[in-house]
Amino acid sequence: MSAPPGRRRRSAAPVVATLIWLAGSAAAFVLLDPVLAAFLAIVGVTGVVVVAVLSDWVRASTFEEREMARARRRQAKWDAGEQARARDRARWEAHQARKAAEGDR
């Protein structure tokens, strides 16, 4: 099964690590002292979390690429609010004109 265009396929490593952790934890609770088994289960779940985080690490873009994407999003957001800024500017200028007219009296 391939990923849709524009999306990367997720790594299977977190799923495999989770399955290994589940089997290892179950075996530890069956074969070992419960305190030792709990310790191994906690260390194992920490390892699963690390594997899950690291599976996405390679896909991280460079700093420059992230900043360019962020700048594009900010520019699009700025452009979307152009009409509202023009409307606010007109209201402000009308307010300033009224204020100046009151001062002339």
C-alpha cells in the first residue's frame, strides 16, 4: 500500500516496537517478580516512545525549509486580512478627521 501523493508513508518501527514491548512485558510478568517486571515494562514503554519520536525525526526538514513554509503561511494570513486592515484604516482616518474638526471649533 503506497501513501497518497504529497504524503509520506509512516514508519512501521513504532508498531513493531509496541508489539515487542507488549510480548516482553507479558512474559516478564509471567516469569519474573512483579516489581522487576514493572520496572522492565516502564523501561520498555519509554523505549517505545523514543522509537515513535525517532521514527518521524528523519522526515524533519531543514531549518530554512521550515522557516520558508512558516513565512508563506504568515504571508497568506496577512494577505487574507488585507480588506479588514483597509476598512480599519478608513475608520481610523475618519475618526482622526472628526477629532481634528472638533479641535478646529
